[in-house]
Amino acid sequence: MLLRPAALIALGVLTLGACQMPPAEEAAEAAPAPVLDLDNKLQVGQLIAETRCSRCHATGRGDRSPHDEAKPFREFSENYPIRDLEEPLAEGIMVGHPDMPVFQLSPYEIDALLSYMESIQKPHPT
């Protein structure tokens, strides 16, 4: 049985959550976990950015890239339209900063990640 990308992400989130479950007595006192709406592309895209890209790139609106040669996601549209990354991501992106890992994303993951990236772009001066 093949799982949809959203189901795989949900399974991963649940697995990570299970690894960090507090003992039963602490669980009752713990704050409720945030709900991830898997139908919301922006949330899924942000999760992909934070789990796969944030070791090098700034993935938010104001954070700093941990890797000096990794451009913050919010500045990508200064050089080209964000959607130009669709094909390289589908084929296994191999460009960027010199030590960028090679990885491939599913069409759903690509759309979610690019939608998120578009949502955080700095406004261009007119």
C-alpha cells in the first residue's frame, strides 16, 4: 500500500511525537500538541523547510542562515521566480551552496515547499 505524501508526513510527525512522550503523570499536565492541518500546503511546506533545509538555510521571515553560503529562503525571489525551483527539486537538486545535499521531493512536497517559500518572500522595492 502506497501512502500519500501528506500521510507520510503525518506518520513522521506522530512517530517523532511518540519518541518524546512524557510519562503518564506529566502527560496530563502537558500543553496540548499543535495540530498540523495536512490539507494546508503552507504548514506542510514549512515543516519540509524546517526538517530538510534549516540546517543550512534560514527558513522563516527573520532568521539567519546557519550556513554562510546558504541564502535565506525569504530572499530567493530576488534572483528568480520561486516556481523555477520546481524542476530541479523534482530531478534532485544539485546546485546551491557547495556542500548542499542532493535530495528529491515528491510533486506534493515540491508544491507545498514552494508555496511556503512564496509566502515568506521579502517584498521587492518598486
